[in-house]
Amino acid sequence: MSTLADVAAGALRFARESLGTSGSDSLSIDGGAPWLVTRAEERHSRDFEVGGQNVESELVVVGESSEFLTLYSSPPADYLGKSATLGGNSYRVSEISRGEFFTELSLAGGLASP
């Protein structure tokens, strides 16, 4: 890891220690080990259709790349479409953006309603 990566990872650890568990959640992919992430963005939408409605949730989470690679060492494509659990809610992994310092996961979930 480069010096810049060490600085970024150290800043993340400091923020994590300062915030405690209030600023982060544990994400598990396909029942795997929990990865400590921070919620970056969350969207909710509702489409009205004939016979009901479709409620969708999209969530973007960010965590440390080195920790992600330790816990989930397969190629990113292997995790796309897998179930992910965060804060007691279920999602599907829709996108993975892995950088040198941080990894960002886009999660999608839906609930069909009559």
C-alpha cells in the first residue's frame, strides 16, 4: 500500500474510532463476514403500476478497501446480484467500485405492494 493509502486508511480508522458504532453499520454479503461500512447515500422511490405499486430502495455504502479484500477476496463480479444484509434490511449488490483506499457498493432492494 502506498503512503497516501496509509494516510487515508488511518483517517478512516480515526473517524471510525471517534464515531464508534453510531457512524457505521456492518454489511454481510451472501451471509459472509461483516464488513464495517458507512452509508453514503440512500434513495427511495415508488412506481405506481396497474394493480399496485413497486417500492424501491437504493443505498450506497463505503468502506475500507483492504478490509473488503480481506473479507471478500473473490473478483467483484462474483458478488454482483448476491444478497446483502445491512441494518436488518435485505438488498442485492448491484455495483462495486473498488479503489485503492475505499470500496463503494451500490445496493438495491425492492418491496412489491398491492
